[in-house]
Amino acid sequence: MASATIALLAVPLVLPLCLLMLASATANAQSRQIVAISHRGEHLHHPENTLLAFQAAIDAGADYFELDVQTTSDGKLVLSHDASVARRTNGQGTISKMTFDEVRALDAGVKSGPQFAGTKIPTFDEALDLARGKIGIYVDVKSASAQDLVTHIQDHGMVDHVVIYTGLSEGLAIQKLNPKLKVMPEAGTAENAKHLIERLHPEVMAFDARDFKPDIIRVVKDAKVQIYVDRLGPADNPASWQAAIDAGADGIQTDHPAELAKYLREKGYKKP
């Protein structure tokens, strides 16, 4: 009789304890935040690497927009994925051999549709101005010196709001100029990732479809380094986003920023 009484008394205690454990597990799952990175801005419906695409990324709820930095022949930092202007503008030529005025005279919108005619290739400064106080910037360094990058980022008060995708030598140069700036090298292989971690001590490392593999992920995670991974092309969908998160991704670069941001909010990985 005494044993039965004790068992009955224990029942009310077990249920609240289970509920508490469940609530705690839910809270822990939702406390993990995943970064949404808009590749070249929102470029499926706007000209890539333009202020229009960057504003659309902000409107979509992304945490970062990605841009590509090139340098003109007279030392101006402008935004273009390609070294040549041919694919995305009405002109021809290599940016490094063109003056800023020559680059600025081009139409960078008309190939995306007549409604975008007259859109200009923006400067890095203009993107920094647009982003400040609204969104972070994922800087893909195509052709720009460490000194120029650091100076422009500092002058715009964006040191704490950028990640810089670059190689080892330029990463070291950037860190020497300003140790607070977040450099983000590509993992590549497990051995390369170890080497980069030893040399750069990065807070975050970049991955794409080629190196997002368990052995490389393990090296980076063991070093307490965050992972930003590309999920582009056929992999840019909810099932692949979740698989990347489950594998250890802390940020996802996408061509569908609105859809990714919505998915992350719904799953508790992003604050409303």
C-alpha cells in the first residue's frame, strides 16, 4: 500500500518534469540562428551586383548580401562578378583596364529587362552606404588590395558588419591592417582547412558543394569556426537547406533570399 501511494504521488511530478525537458529542448533548438546570404543581391529578378539587387535582398529579409569587388585602372572599387563587362552590360572591356568613368558610362541593367535600363555599375562605397544599419555584406574579393578594402570598410563604419571571402595572403594582410575584420577563407580540403585555421584563426569559413564534406566539416567545427555554405543551383531548395543545417552550416548563400528567410523563420532559425 505504501509503495502504491508513493507511485501515485510521483505521477504529478513526472509530467511537469517531462514538459520542462521538452520546453528546454525546444528552446535550445530555436536558439540556433542561421544566416541568410543573398548571392549577388536578389539577382533573379534584378540586375546582379547592383543597388537594386541589394535593396531587394534587404527587403527579402536576408542577413547579408554578397557582392564582388573589382578595381578600375584608376583605382576605384566597383562591383562586378566578372573581370569583363561584356556579360552584364552593353559594353566590352576588362574592368582593370578601364577607367571609372568608362565603367560608369555602361548600362548594367538593360540585359535584365527594359525596366532596368540605365542602371549603373555601383561602387563599393555605394553598397556600403546602402547596407549600413540594415544588413551585412559578404565581400567576395575578385581584384582589390587589402589596403583599399580595409580603408573603405572602416570609413563607412562597417567593420563589424562584413565578412571578407579571400585567400590566405590577402587575409593575412587584411588582419594586419585591422584584426577586427572577419576574413573568411575557403575550406578546400581537411588539410587546407587546418592550415588556414592555424594561420588566420578565422571566425567563419566558406564552403561550396565541392568541400562541404563530413571530414572537412569536422575539422572546422572542432576548431569552433562557423560555416557559411553555398546552396546554389539544384541544391537551392528547402530540403537541401535543412540538410546543410543538419550537417553543421551556420549560414547559407542562396539565389532565393525571400524563400530562405521565410523558411528559417518558420523553423525557428531566424528571428521574425
